[in-house]
Amino acid sequence: MSKKTIVITGCSSGFGRVSALEMAKRGWHVFATVRKEADQADLIAEAARLGCKENLTPLLCDITQTEQVAALAQAVKEQLTAMQASSLDALLNNAGTATGGPIELVSLDDMRALFEINVIAHVDVIQHFLPLLKEARGTIVNVSSVSGRIATPVTGVYAASKFALEAISDALRVELAPFGVHVVLIEPSSSPTNIWKTSIQRAIQHMEPHRDGPYGPLLNLAERTAARSSKQGFPPQLFADTLVRILDSRQPRPRYIVPRDAVLPVLLRRFLPDRLWDRMVRRTMKW
């Protein structure tokens, strides 16, 4: 039996890195994208330490650059041929970024960049790899967020990008069903991956003149929340374990919330009237 194969984007750190190493340890051949040569070398070194270096192929790719995505797809196809494989079993669309702040103050350039990587680039990657995935009747796993179900103050723009990815995944799941390709969403809540800490710090630098204005309390809250989420939340390994469950399943569910107890706010948002939800959010945020 040929070795199973997966492409994972955004493997420099966080969920992507942990997932790439976990799948390699389990005997899958992992094509892991990173953006820097230093991250490429570091990932190889870690795989060697874990004894799974032969199962990992780190590839340089900025998925917002379509010519690089095309080159990535071609490189994977060539390596699959060399491995005497003709198809791709899975794709984990993990690469992403975040930005935050009151919508009135968010830079439109930051918003465009956010949608470029969190939405447009994911579609680009899917389109390039679908021929290989169809041959394997494989699985596409898109990384959304609990924010793909719930939009709150300060995270509205980020949530909008994840809402968009959820819509695309819902449509794609039905469109690809006749081809035997599964489309699954993972919706993680807070985890110590630093995505929010670094993104909030970068975004709020441009909002500093508003620190003493009406939005000051929200900006301060955003920074505190981002700092807390970078230290608390579920361990990234739980994300990788969820990916394993999905790929081991013959009929995976359309959505997996991680951790499971994060489903509570999703259910509250779904069933509470909008005005009651808004009051609850304002009371919680003291806004």
C-alpha cells in the first residue's frame, strides 16, 4: 500500500507545524509549506529529532502569490510521481493571519491583506490541488475559527474572513460530493499560538492616536485579550489530534469545534435573539 499524502500550508509555527510533525510521525508523507528558509531548516531539524524526517518535505511558498501556488502544485505533483503515487489524499488549508480593532479604525489595506490570505489564497490552493484530490477521493480541511460563527467587537474583520471561508466550504462540500471529496471545517477557539498577540500589536500601532478617545477601552481590552489568548487556551496538539480523527474517518463531520466545550458560545449565539446577545456581549465587555 502506498504511503498516504497531505499538503499542509502555514507550517512555520502553531497548528500547521504541530500537524505536519504529527502526520509525519504517523507515516503520512507531508508536503509542508513555509515562507522562510530558516523555518524550512528548523522544521527539517525537528522532524529529524522525532525520527520522521523521511516523511516530511518542507516547501517554500507564499500562498498569496498565485505563481508560487502553481509552482507548489507542480512540485508536489512531481514528487508524487517520484513516489509512484498519482494522487493527493488530503489538504489542510491552515495558513492564515488575524487583525483586530474597531471597524471604523481598521486600515482597508490590512483588511484586504487579511482576506487575501484567509480567503482568496485558500481558494487558489484548493483550485490547484483539486485534480490530485479528486483522483484520491480525498479530504479538504479548511481552518476556520469559532469566529467563523460569532462576530464580536474588535474581531469583526477577522470574523468576516472566517464567515467567508465557512460559506465557501459549505458550497464546496456539496459541489465536490459527486467526486467523493470531503470538505471539512475545523473551528478552533483560543490557543497559545501567538497569532492574535502579534496581529493585535501590529494593528493597534496604527490606532494609537485613538487610545485616549472613545475607542480607548476597546483597544485596551483587545490587547489584554490577545495577550491572554497567547498564554491560555487549548494545546495545539489537540488540533493535530482532531485532524487525525478527521482523516481516519470514512465519513467526517462537516465541522469540528476545538475544544468541544467551545460549542457553548456558538449555541448561545445561534439561539439567543440578537438584541439579547448584543446586551450580553456589551455587559461582558463593559462597553
